[in-house]
Amino acid sequence: MATAVGTNVYGMDAEFYTRGTEAPQPRGESMVQKHIEKLQAEKEAAALEQLSALMPGVGPQVRVLALKEAQFSVDAAVNLLRAFQTQNDEQLKAIQKRRKKIKEAEAEAVAKAEAEAEESSSSSSSDDSSSSDSSDDSGSDSDSDGGKGKRKRGSSKKSSKKSKKKRKRSKKDKKDSRDKKKRKKDKGKDKAAPKTLTNSDNFGKFGIIRETDAAAKRSEFTLWALEVKKVDVETLQRTEEKELFKDYIEDYNTGTMPHRKYYNLELYERQKAAKAAAKGMAKAEKKEKSGALADEEALRKQREEERQKLAQERLQQAYEELQAHGDKAKDMREQEMLRLQMQVAYKTGDAKKAQKLLERLMPDEEKKAKGIIK
């Protein structure tokens, strides 16, 4: 009978009940605790998913360790992993290279094993066929050598039936192996086919024409036939011209013409004329510039000559002035000597000499006024 254990007689404030004298049963987890654990698990899963999207090159175990270290904060885990990558960049690259080599070696080993398995299966099928043929030969020999009873003939019939079945199987295996090889070759051809279709990208690049466009493309077709095919269209019959125009249509639509003028001759001529005009304008501008430069050079030379001439004139004028100043100084020195002689003559009482010296010192205008000189 269950008894209540508590502080009062009725056990109203008892924390748990027991049966008899057995130990109390512990309580299970509460709903709140379970809800918290569920939320934590969802948070961890969401953080792991976000980190996987942000850092796909990092392994799953490393991502989990980073999240645990960052207490499941995605930003902190990303910063931690990036810091680790920057610090160990060279080591991580070396590990990735080794991992890549290991994967390549494993892939080669698997391919080699598959090839060996195919070879062994084909060889086993050929061995089965050879064994069946040998059994047929032995059965025929036993039939020829025997003939001693119905039992031997019956056994030879059974062995021949088995050998026929084996031959059928071996033939079927050979056929399957041939079909497999053929399918592989076809796959290889299909894979290599896009590489040979070099004109698919240029199809319709310059437009698409039909046989009804023969009149519109007459000039381009005639030029193409003359320069590419070395054929004069005017000398061809109507049927031959039609066949040749079909070749032109194929080259036009696939964009395989050797020159752009075979697509639109008028446009090509306009562009050529525009280029020639632009080239002529460029030459004219260049010539004009060169003429302007020549004029500037001639003007510069003229100015330089004028400057040199002016400098030469100034130099000559300065020389003449200097020479004139020298003559004037000489005259002044002579006049000074004459004055001194005149003073000496006055002091000594030589009046005639003094008078002559005075007349020599007179200016020419005064001499003419006094009638000394005419």
C-alpha cells in the first residue's frame, strides 16, 4: 500500500510518493527544459548552415569546432576561421594540393580498376567460348570413338546442348561488349562534335539569304564567284549558276566568307571611301600643320636675323661713338696744350705767339666772322 512521506500526518506538503519503503523515483525533464534544448539545437543547426554557406571551403568538423569556440555566433566563427586562414595560408595551400593529388590518384585507380574489370570480363567470356568449343570437340571425339550404348549417346547429346548454350552465352557476351565499346565511341564522337562545329556561332551573323535573294545579291555573288571560285558567272548555264549560288548561300548564312565585301559590297565600298576620305583629311591636316610649322620656322629665322642685324648695328654704333669720343678727347688734349703754351707766351711777353695760339683756339664760326678764315 502506498504511503505518503512528508512533514505532516496527511502528507499534504510531501514532494513525492513512494510504494512501501522503496526509494523515491526521480522526476523527468520539464517541458520548458525540452523546449530550451530544442531551440538551442535549432540555433546550432541554423548557425552551422549559415557558416557552411559563408565558408564552403572549410571542413565540417572545423566549422563545428569554430562554432563551439564562438558559442555558436556565426560572425565570431567566421572571423576566427578567416584569422586562422590568414595565419596558416601556406600550410593550408600545401594541404589542399596534397588532397587534390590524393583525389586524382584515387580517381585514376578507380578508372584503372574498372578498365581491368572490363578486360577480365571480356577475357572470361572468350575463355568460356573456347572451353565450350573444346568440350564440343571432346564430345564429338567421344561419339566417334564410342557408340557403345544409348547411355553414352544420351550423355553426348546433353553435353552438346550445354556447349550450344555456352556458345550462345559467349556470343551474347561478345555482342554486349562490342555494343558497349560502340556506345563509348559514339559518346566520344558526340562529345567531340561541338568542337568541330566552329561555324555554329557565326550562323546568321551577317543575315540569312535564300534563293529568292539572287537579284539583290547579284554583285556580291558575281564578285565572290570571280575571286573565290575563279568562275565567271556570265559564262555559266542557268542550272550551274543556281548550284553555285547555293554554295554562296551556305557560306553567307554560316558566316564563312573569306572577306566582308562578299556580304554587302555597297557597305564595304562606302566604308572604304570613308576611310580614304578620313586618311586624306588626316594627310591634309598633317600637311597644313607641317606648313604652319614651316612658316613659324621661317618667321623665327627672320626674327633671329633681324635681331642679329640690330645687334651688329648697335655694336658698330657703339664702336663709332667710342672712336668719336677718342678723337674728341685728343682734340681736348691738344686744346689744353695750346692754352698752356699761350699762357707761357703771355708770361714771357711773346705777344705774336700768344695771338697765333689764341686764333687756333677760336671756333671755326668765330674765325669766319672775324675773317681769319674764309
